[in-house]
Amino acid sequence: MVQICNEKNAEKNPFGLIRTDHKAKHRRSQIHADLQKSTKQLLELIKEIKQAETNRLEQEEIRKLREQMEFKANPVRHFRQFTVHPSTIPLTKPISPNLHTDKRVRTRSLHHSIKLCD
């Protein structure tokens, strides 16, 4: 004998043979739990992917900075060649400075005499 579970029967016999409402409710809760679990896994996966991307970008930045800091020799520039010609202007003749000229001696003695008078 098959018992059909309806509201009246369910209250009287909760352990009846056909409990479609109870099974459907249980199935919905199971599906909901599975959906939450898969959503949580997807969020964790997205978080891991973002973390991996930020780590990759940081490593790339560090690599670029290290490349910029590394000394790199500049190539030798090639300029137009020029030749040095000897000068046609005659050299200057050095003249010894005449430090004790009569004029300097006179001005020095004049200043010295003025200082004594003051």
C-alpha cells in the first residue's frame, strides 16, 4: 500500500513512503549548499588569480628597475675629424715684471709718510 504524503498525511505520518515535499526541500537545500560551495571556490580562484597577477607585475617592475640601475657603457661617438695647423701668429715674448720701479718706490714712501703723520 502506497501512502501519498500531503499536508494532512505528513502531520500524521512524517515517515511515510512518499515524501516528495520533504525530498524536494532537501534537494533544494543540497543544491543551494553546492551552489554556495562552488561560488566560494570560484571567488577563491579569482582571488588567487588576482594575487598571482599582482605578484607577476611586481616581479616585472623589479626586473625593469634592476635593468635600469645596471651600468651600461655608452658607445664612443664618432665626430668629424679635424686637423691641427700650426699657428701663424708669433709667440709672445715674456717680459719680467719690474716691481721696484721708481714710481712704486715713491708712492710707497709717500703712503708711509702719510701714515706717520696721522
